[in-house]
Amino acid sequence: MQEIINRMRELEKEIRHHQYLYYIENRPKISDYEFDKLFQELQKLEAEYPHLASLNSPTKVVGSDLSNEFAKFTHQIPVLSLENTYSVGELMEWVRKTGINQKYSVEWKIDGASIVLYYEKGELFKGVSRGTGGVGDDITENIRTIKSIPLVLPEKVTIYVRGEVYMTYFDFQEFNEESGGRYANPRNLASGSLKHKISSQVALRPLRILTYDAYLPDANDKIKTHQEMLSYMKALWLPVSPDIQIVYGNQIEKTIEWFKQKKDTMEYPTDGLVIKLNDLRLRETLGATSHSPRWARAFKFEALLKESKILKIEVAVGRTGKITPRAEIEPILLAGTTVRYATLHNQDYINELGIGIGAIVKVAKRGEIIPAVEEVVVPPKEIFQLPTVCPCCGTPLQKIEDSVDVFCTNKKCPERIKESLIFFCAKKQMDIEGLGEKQVENLFQLGFIQSIPDIYDLHLHKEKLENLEGLGKKSVKIILDGIEKSKQKDLKSLLPALGFPEIGHKVTEILIENGYSSIEALQEVVRQKDGKEKLLSIFGLGEKTVLSIFETFLDPENQKLFEELKKRGLHLEAKLTKNFDKPIFAGQTWCVTGSFQNFQPRDKAMDLIVMYGGKKVSSVSKNTTHLLAGESAGSKLEKAKSLGIQIVNETEFLEILKANSINFQ
């Protein structure tokens, strides 16, 4: 028995070390396959000897399928909020009063969910939400699923750590797409995820953490400055917020300008900076009010705001049935573009701000395609209320779990069908040239396409289409050629384009990689008695996703759809993604940024890299070997340069393909 215990502790230690190298240092030393073998060995031992499993075993990152009931926990340290300022002048007045000759830390104010991690003798004891500042929710089981949080520290120290749980923009976009666009922004999703009742579902969400402060109840006098504390936190494998600058008071204004220049290139949401005294003893002397510490301030970035009047409020129905209100406003020039519409998100948002027709509002552009109403200056006569039934088909609207939005649940709703057709034809999906949003809407209203198979029957109406106003022979040829070309796409593009709940690009790739590379294979597995267990055993597929897969592939209407698409010549299976004869990108990890002339969408270039032995990633890290950089490259290019990663432009990439006789058309 002692031999088994020793092996379990040994595996725990080894897995934690490799998790730290992978999730925090970005420099793994073993392959994913080797890591999985260690992880599975520990899981097997814990299943056989559950009484020997550690409370903070690294296997806890997969979560439990039992419902969490959040108990209340009284914080052991004051979890105060910060006093905000939008003015550099006000901030510098505070600095002069606090001590212009003192050192301060200047760091990002991450827009996420604030938590406190309580470690007792080096092991995670509690993970608690901020709550009221005095009492928070015990969300430990959900916290344990966040892979960048060490469950056991390399030292047996008791330490209380403050941090912010967040999502990157890329991770949010990818997860939100898989979920049918249900979520408003990364912050709301991160915060909502921490309150999810089932931790195994939280484990599937791309949550991360950055820590920014800590308290040592037994030995706080050993560390004199915030800078020393941050160094100690890093040594404990805690992921510390990047770009922290330690400067004298008279350097703060210049430092703020440096952060402002960098703000738009950040990969996660930030809404300002936090300025804190570096000297911990002076912090104690200054103390705090009942609400905020006297030794810190939050400097908020002021968004570009302009006033306008709400003329009308429209309600749109998306392909998933999500109801989205937007305001038509008096046109304003904002960030170089004329703005006529602003999103209102949902009813909770409308109620909170008091929005209605006739209101004078402030509108801001915060990185969103459609700007948002941020503030009401002159209130309306009455607050706008969303309809209780679908404005298109009259179906009663419903709220669904884990969402503040309301949905039309009628799959036959004409507006949902139209939006699904637009989605199917879009560049990120089947990329059918000539069938943009307006053209699809036009053909839908005229009755030419009422379902996805109808798209592939448009050639039967060629003469009628050529005689339509605004089309003509040339336009019709482009459309029909685009439709024919789309038939060459395989399951990897087709399945996500069909827009089934939970089955987007990421889930499709996971299914293909695990041998479910055809519609037939998926139909087969959902008919098997142990089909659910087989799919749940795949890392990355949770209960909700597997349930959706079963509902999708057992639905008689969908089975009929697959048959109709097959008759029309579409590929219901995935093509081979590896070419072992020419592994020219073997051992290389590529990321992509910018736009390209020859690869539209740019995923076409990444697919070639994978096909010929390489690996693709969504973000630049120390593990990335190459960055494929197109025009208007973003923050990834700067990061790649700073890490010394090989940068390849489109011309150079084409030369690599040509030298290896690879046809990229």
C-alpha cells in the first residue's frame, strides 16, 4: 500500500511541475501524449484507491458533475474596492499627498472577476469570490478547475492571494461561437462561469487568472515591499500580472502614457491601471477607509463618449433565437466612423441604465463592432421593455440557464432560418462568394432559398435569377460558381456551418481528432448504448456538449438534412489532415495574424501547416516557433518580435510552399 501512496504523491508532484511549465512558463518539457499518460495513470489510481487521493490532486482540474451549493465564507483579509479617478491631475494630487519621492507600482486593472485564494501550508484551502468585501461565496471547486492556478505551492506556506479571473478576447470569441453567441463580453462570461453549479462545466471554459497582491499572516514582516512580494509570488508558481512597473512618484505620468500606448494591443480586457505604494510598512501606516485603501488608486481609461438621442429601439432575432435590442440614434461621428446604431445588450442592461426611446445617451466604442449605450444623460418618459413574444413568429420568449438573455425557441421561426442561412454562407463557414448577408436576405424573401439544401438547388432557377433586379448573368455566375466551389469543403467546415448548438469549429475538430470524422460515425456513436460514455471520455467534451451531439444526430429532421446534402454532392466526412510524405512543418508551432491576399480566410494557410506536419496555436507564446504575419498585423507581431520568434510574411510562406511543390489553391 505504501508503494501505491508513494507513486500517487510522485505523480502529483510531476504533473504539477509540468502544469506550471505549460500554463504559466509556456515552456513544456514533455509532449502532450507523455503528459496525458501521467495524468491518466494518476486518475486510474485515484479511481481504484479514492481514499488515498489528495484534496488538491491535479486531477481536480476536470471538475465534478455534482451540483455546487455555494456556502458563505468570511474573508480573512479586508477585500476592499479602489477609489477611481479619470483625471491624471487628480491622480498626481493624490501621489503628491502620499509621497512624490516614494516608489509606486503601476499595473493593469484587469476587467474580470475578483477572487481570493487561501493557501494553508502550501495547499489551496479556499477559493472565494470578492462578495461584499467582508463575505464571499466559497467557489473552491470551480476555482480548482482553472489550470493556471497552482493547487499546491512549492513551499508549505500560508498565504492569502488576490487575483482576477478573466478570459482573453480570442478565447471568449471562440467559446461564444461554440455556444451560439449567447454571451455579451469576456467579463460577464468569466464572472458567470465562477458561479456555475457544476464544476465539470467550468473546467471546459477557458478561464485564466492573474494574481496581483498577497498577504502572509504568519510572516508578513519578512517582506518589505510590493516588488518583493510579487517576486515571491512568482517563486510560488503564481501567475503574476504582466508589465508591472515600479517607478517613483514623479515618473507616474510618463508611465501612464506608456500603458495607454499598449492598451489596444492587450489580449484581455483592461479598463485602466492600478497605482499602489511599493512600501508595505507605509501602506500599514496610511491604512484604509471603510471602502478603500488610502495607499492605492485606480486610474480608469476614459472611453470616447458622445451624446446622441435614441430615435427608435429595434429587436433582432438571431439564428440561435437570441433576442438582441439595439437603439437607432441620431448619427454621430465616433472614432472616425458615423454611428447610427448602438447595442443595448439585454433587458437587465436596459433596466440598469434606464434606457428608452427619446433618451439622451452617451455612446462609446469599446472595441465592439456596434457601439454601446454607456450612460443615460436625460431619461426617457418610460423604460423600454422587450416583447414577451418573438417579434417575428409570436412564440413566447424564454430565458435559458446561465444567460441573462431571452430566446425564441421556435426552430421554424422565419427570422432564425434566415439568419442561419446567412451564417452558413459566411466566410468563416462555407465561404460562398456572392451570397453575402444582403443577397441571402433578398433570395430568402423572394422564396428562392428557405433551407440550406435550397442553396444547392439555385442552379435550377438560373434564368429566373438572371432576370431579377440587381443581379444579372455575371452576378448569378459568381453565386453559382461559389456554391459549386463550397461543395469541396469537408466535414471540418460543413458541420460548424450548420449551426447546431454547442457544435462549432472547436468541438468539430475535437471529434475529428478522436476518430469521429464523418456524419455516419457520429450517427453510429449516438445509437450505441455506451455512446455517451465514449464521448464524455474525450477531453474537451462536457455533459452539455455531448447531450447536444445526441440531440442533433438523433433528430429525424437533421438526419433528413444530412441525406439531402449528400444527394447534392457535399462531403459529409473529413479529409485526411496529415501528409506524412512531406512533413515540412514537423516540429514547428505556427500562429497567424493579419490579412492575406492568397489565403481568405487565413485559416486556409494554417490548414496547410497542419496538413504537412505542423501545429497551429491561437496565441503567441514561448512555445511558438513561427508567426505568419499578413497586412495590418496586430499585437501578436510585437509579442513575437519581443520573444525572438521567426516571422514569416505571405511572400516567404508562398516560397516555402512552392519549393516543396505544394499547391495552395
